[in-house]
Amino acid sequence: MLEKLQQMEEKYHQMGEKLMDPAVVSDQQAYVQLMREYKHMQPIIEKYHEYLQAQKNFEEAKELLSGGETDAELQEMAQLEYDSSREEMDALKEKLKRLLLPKDPNDDRNVIIEIRSGAGGEEASLFAGSLYRMYTMYAEAHGWKQELLSANPTELGGFKEVSFSIVGEGAYSRLKYESGVHRVQRVPETESQGRIHTSTVTVAVLVEADEVELEINPADLRIDVFRASGAGGQHINKTESAVRITHIPTGLVVECQDERSQYKNKDRAMKILRSRLYEMMLQEQNEKIASERKMQVGTGDRSERIRTYNFPQGRMTDHRIGLTLYRLEDIMNGNLDEILDALATADELARLAGQQEEA
């Protein structure tokens, strides 16, 4: 491992020099890619330097202890330094093992989140609205920007489906575990008898794909424009501003009608389409990886029931890691870090175990 870290440090310094090369700076795509890799390596190199310092302190203390030093106080100090340095080296070694785990190349990317109501009718649509609020509040708390891309609202204030982007460094690394089926158990606002209903909502977290990395052939697209439906006054009935884009090779269809401008709706629809196609590409790549090396926590199976929100008991349970928290109101207000930290740690430990098995 230490040999690997030494080679990594050499590469890190070479990359630092490249980032100052005018030829690299002028190539935006190459510069962004290089800077992304450089920033990923930075905490590893910093931790490696901490390890080297602890190793140096350990060797110096060891030399003092074996040098026949007769001063009792100096011997005691050397022994303390020897013990503490050895403990620090062991702890830093474990941290470095985790940092050296293969990083998801998309972790620093922005995301598009699609929420769709499932079983449960209007109650499922209302909970889709609750989840939309939860994620946007989480984004706001982290200083990330969010933009509504497409929505199909219901009369009672919920959503049959809603798509929105979250722009912020590390957004995907935090939110990628949210893909799957979210189950809610609560007494609906529309229920007069006070019975608890169970409803489901599907969440998909997509990497926001750049035009550069995913080129779409215009000949593969069929673009239709039509009049938007729903609330919006007279304007909505007079202008064909809504856009439907069909990607002919895959059959994917995206509609956007929230903006008055046809151009803006088309731009948003293309953004969603690009991210869906990118997700399909990633899934194809993942299927080629041996099953035992896949992430154990799971980040993409939309049919997997991942979490239950039980309102009468104020309880949230994440079924993948067996985590139960009794602070549901706090969670619904966007305080998700405890859950996301636990999921990331579980994933990390599973990958470490897999790495040790392979070794």
C-alpha cells in the first residue's frame, strides 16, 4: 500500500504541474477532468504525509529506546512517543485503506431527481410532494441550488411526477443512495375514518450528463410541440409551448410544459433525456461487473423497497442497513445527513470486505 501511495504522490505532483500548463488550461474538458482527479487525490496525499510523520516519530522513539539511554524521564517520554506513534500509524493505515477504495467517478457531479407516485392514489401523490420538499430543503441546507425541471401536479397539492436538478459539489455522492421505492404509512388528509394507509413513491437519482460526454444524434429525436395543460390562465390555451421529445432508438419520452418558452421547455427536456440515457449507459457498464463486486448498499434498483416512513410512530426505517430513527419530522424537514452517512459507511465497509476477500 505504501509503495502505491509513493507512486500516487509522484503522479499528484505531476498533475499539479500540468494544471499550470497553458495547453491544458485552454482545453476546458481536459482541465476539468484533471482538476477533478487532482482534488480527489489531495486528501489521500495529505493523510499519507500524516502517516509518514507518525512513522518518523515512531522510528526516532524506537532509536532512543534501543540506544541505551539511562535518563529515566527521557526513556518514559520515548516510550510514550513510541506507543502513541504506533497507534497513530495503525489508525492512519485504516483511513488510507478507505481513501484508496475506488471512487465513483460521478460522486462530484450534479444530479437530476425524478419522483413518481406509485401505489396509493392521491396519498402517494401527496407523499411525492413531501419527498420533493425534503430533498429541496436538504439541498438548501448544504448551499446547493435546485431547479424544477418538470412537474405533473395534482389538485390537492401533490405530484404524479416531478423532476428537478440539484447543483452542488458532491451532490451525487450524497444522494445516490436515494434511488428506489419509498413506502409511507400514515393517515391520509383525505381519510375521514382515521385509518392508516400504505402508499409508495419511486425515486430515481440520475447523474446530470454533460453534452460533451453524451452526444445525441438529432436524427434520433422526434420533437413534438403542443399546448400545455393545467393551471396557467389564458396563455396556456393560446401557445404551443409544451415540448415532447422521443428518443427513437430507446423509446424514451420526456415532456416539459412548465415554462412559457418553448425553447426553455426543450432545453429542460433535453437535460432530463441526456441524464436518462447516461443512466442507461452506466447500468450497462455495471452489468458487466461481477455481482460480488457491485456496491452492496445499492444505488440504482428502482424496484427495491429501500425505506419506510411511519408517521403514527414518528419512525423512519432504512431496510438496506437496518437503520431505524424516531425523528421523522426532522427527517422530512431535510435533515438527512445521519441516514446518508450511515449508508455511505455501510457501502464503504462492504467494499473493504470485498477488497480483502479478493486479496
